[in-house]
Amino acid sequence: MRRLLAPVALLLATAACSTVPTTPAASDAMISPILTTPDALDSQTHARPQEARVTHVALDLALDFARKTVAGSAALDVLVRPGAKEIVLDTKGLAIARVTDGAGRALPFTVGAPAADKPEMGTPLTIALNGARKVRIDYTAPADASALQWLSPEQTAGGEHPFLFSQGQAILNRSWIPTQDSPGIRQTWEARITAPKPLDVVMSGVRQGEAEDLGDGRRAFRFMMDKPVPPYLIAIAAGDIDFQALGPRTGVWAEPAVLPEAAREVGDTEQMVAAAERLYGPYRWGRYDMIVLPPAFPYGGMENPVMTFLTPTFIAGDRSNNGLVAHELAHSWSGNLVTNAVWGDGWLNEGVTSYFENRIVEEVYGKKRAEQEAALAFANIEETLREVGADAPGTALHNDGKGELVGSAIAYDKGHFFLRTVERTVGRERFDAWLRQWFDNHAFQPATSRMLLDDMRANLARSPAEAAALQLEEWIFAPGLPANVVRPDPAAFAEVDAAVAAYARGGTIPAAYSGWTSAERMRFLDNIPKQRSAAQLAELDRALGLSQTRNNEILFLWLELALANRYDAAIPQAERFLGTVGRGKFVRPLYEVLWSGGEWGQGHATRIYARTRDSYHTVTREGIDRVMRRR
Ligand code: BES
Ligand code: ZN
């Protein structure tokens, strides 16, 4: 950290002697440093934060469910280097009505052209500051804003009211908030949001007081995030939702029809927060609430501060998919507190979090479950390396843009096994102390791979020889798996692996299945022979109750196996699943197996997708579009 103070001091010094008053929220707020080293240069923003940067965002927005638009204003506090004349923001499809300074004077602005080869980047909004330290942008976000998904009442459990949620990561928020949309540029924020009654609004900030009735059928909700966060973590959801408290600082929101089962499923959350704090230090965000969204939500979960967003598809009735909650909670340290400065270092968020998740699972559910979940993660790495090749460039943790990152196996699972290997090599006690100081010393700041590596050398390894034994460079910058990898204990799945072998040999269906853990069932379904006849599939389903399961992870594996084998009997259920669930991790692979299943599968895929495409979030839709255009 000390090393970085010089370039940072430049901007902080400007902050200290700024005479322009800022909002009360911003004036006493922390200002996070930006990094200025080449490895921290974000190629996915138009912003030039060394010249001028946003430190606080104040939104005043109205949600219009009929038009599917969000309109109003964003007032930004800006910090400029002496002599800088303009500020560059990220926008995507926003209709900018006017830009003014703190006194209401118009400021000249230009909206650049989108790059033909990078439409996802959106367009730079360049504003001439004319000395202003506050700029206000009046704008409307388009109905097709890529961060926003507007659900029809039919897409909700209640069926009566529409629903809206946002998904900012990685670079989608510029489609509804004009600011500097980079994980390395942290900003505090506040918002006033109006919505039609009876909808409730939640955000990834702390709600301020009760909703204000505006007397015109609408209400205004106020939120505040007084800790600097990267803008991808600004999130909103609105719908017919209720709240249930879980513990003193935890709770869950969901549609009334879903709330009881949602609250039951996440009943261990307070314990998880306590476990996480014991491991790596205080939870610094105040409350930890969650919202269980309608099934169209494109991810399993999203770590929006103080308000984790969750898919309802993790609800299994037995808390067996609660690694998801542990994961999003862990991001309150890895990701939200210490954030990858650039998305090419996404493993700093996801890999460190996957390791942390596993430690929470071990604390709350015990060693056996944690070991089994780690073994599944390791199998995912091995399978991916087999598919893409152990030296494919996209299999390095640090992504330099030369290779596509391959699914979740690298950033998540290889990242997890990197930390696990370091932990097992130096011992848990030393490792935990190191990770805790990493979070403490970089709290509310961006970080890069190089910084983590240097920090391990300086603050973890006791000698150059020990540092060398960790193979840090290789883990982070080289493809494949380094030789020192600590593999999962083969005993974790010894019984299941024997059952897989017995089934493959003689078709013996394991009688023990009904007593197995969820991870054991997944291991079995993942590893049995992929080619099955209709009779064999029917027998598996009958014996194991696969199509009847309440666990969507298991149901997904069953549907994938069934569709890969052109099993007609699975089509109605697959069609129902694809018609309600929008979680990319489930639906993309199902379209994929259909699409590779010749005329049979392509016919079904085309018919189902014609009906479902409009109901998916843009990220899910784009993923499937890529699958289906490939012939
Ligand atoms: N931050 C991610 C979701 C994400 C990743 C959104 C990349 C956009 C781009 C979230 O924390 C996550 O990892 N979700 C997983 C959960 C799982 C690993 C337990 C998911 O959605 O499946
Ligand atoms: Zn994550």
C-alpha cells in the first residue's frame, strides 16, 4: 500500500483543498484511492480517472413500468487534477436531456460514438467542467437497458404485479447510471427512487426512513451507501415484496408467496456472518439482507452490498445449495471490500470468494460437506482443462485478454485451489492471518494480481525459498495447474466413485442414493456413463426420483443427461424449466445439449426458444443466441 501513496496523494490532495462544498454525505465520506500502475489500467471504461473522477453519485429516478424506463437525474461530485478541463463518464444508450453544474448552469457535453467492435462498452459522455465540481445529468435509460430486467406479472410468483431488477456486473450499469463504470473507481452514492404503489423498492444501500407517499399513486424511497463502492455494485429491485427478519442484522425479502420457504432456506445466515467474521475480521457493511428474486434472475447470486440478490432456484428445502449464500456473503470481503481493479483480475473477486465460501461452509456445515464441495470444484477444473487443453492461455488466473476465460473453472475453482494450496503449504494459522491483513490493509480499495502476489511474498512467505515453493507466479500468470496443487482428499467421494464404477459395469443402481448428500448425488450423476438408452434413463429416473427432485442442481444434471440422449419423456419438464428459469448456468447448457442433438434437439430448442427468448435477461439471451447461431 505504502508504495501506492504517491500517485494517489495527488488526487487526495486535491480533495483536501477543494473549496467547493459537497453534499453532507460526500463531504465527510471516505475517498478511496485509484491505482495508477499499468496492470490497473481498465480497458473497459471510457473514464480517465487520473484527470477527473467521480467520488459520489446522487440519483433521483422514477421507475416507469409501462414504458420500462428509468428517468431522472444523477448528480455527481467530481475530483479533478489541477488543470483538467473535462470529465469522461460511461453511458450506454442513455438519452441525455441536459448537463448542468451545481448552480444550474448548462455545461457543454458530447456523447461519443459506440465502438463497432465493442458495443458492450457503450459511449463516452464527455462533459466540459468550466470549473464545476458538481455535475448533474438529466437523462432517461432506455427500455432495453442491458442492466435492467422488467418482468411481466406472469413472470412473478404472485402473478399480479410487475417486477424490476438490475444486474450491474461487469459493465452493465452504464446502461442506467451515467458514471465512471470501472471496478477501480469507487464512489459513495445515495438515491431517491419513486415507484407505483404497492411496489416496494430495495437497493444495495441502506434504506433511509419510511417510504414517502407522494399522493399520486406513487411512493419515494431513499437509500444511502456511505462507503465507497465500485459502481457495478449499485443495484435495485422493485416488486410486490415483503421482508422477514432472520437475526439481529440479517433478513430476507421475497414475494409473499415465496418468503416463507426462502426464509427457511437461508435460516443459517446469521451463523454464516458470525463464522465469516471469526475467520477474516469484522463485517463492515452494517446489515446483511438478501432478496430472493423471481426465477428469471440470470445468476445464482450477486453480491450487492447489504442486499445480496439470489435466484429462487437454489431453494431445495434442505439448505443443500446454501454455499451460494456463503459465497455472496464472502464477497463482502473479497470483491466488495477489496475489489479487482480490472475485470481481467476477476479471480481476485471470485477465486478468493470461492475459497472463503468453502471455509464458511466448513464452519457452518462441517468438514465433510466442505471437502465434498471442494472436490466437485476440483473436478470442474480437471474437466475444463481436459476440454480446452492444460496450456490454453485462458486457463491462467490473470486474464491478459489473450484467451477467453473458460466458464467458472478458472476464476472460481482454480482461484479457490490456489489459496487452498497456499493454505495447506504454510499452515492454516499463518494463512488466515495473512488473508485477514490483506482484507484489512486494502479495505475499500482496488487490487491487482501483482499486488496480491507481492503481498504474499512480503507478508506470508518467511523466506525466498518458501515463496518459491508456493509457485506464486505460475499459479497466477501461467496456464494449467501447477505441480504443487493440493488435491482434494479422494476419500471425500470414495463410496460414490465405487457406486459409479459398479453402475458403469453392471448397471447396479446404488441403493444408498437416497441417503446421500446433495454433493454425492451430483458427483454420481456427473460421472456415470453419458450415453444412456431410453430404458436406462427411465430406470434411473424411477429408482432415484430424478425428475421429482426439489433440488434444481440435481434436476439440471438429470435434464442435461436426458436431453443429451434425446429422451422424449424429458421434453415437457425441460420445456417448463426453460420457460420459467433464466439462470444462465442452467439454461445455456440445456440449449447447448439440445442444439448439438441433431434435428431432434434443434427442433425442440428452436420451438422452446421462440417462446422463451423475450423472457430472459440480456446476458442469458446473448449466451443462448451464441449457442443457437452455431450450426
Ligand atoms: N459475482 C458473481 C456473479 C457474476 C459473475 C455476475 C460475473 C456477473 C459476472 C456472483 O458472486 C457469483 O459468483 N454467482 C455464482 C454463485 C456460485 C459460484 C455459488 C452464480 O451465479 O452461479
Ligand atoms: Zn461470486
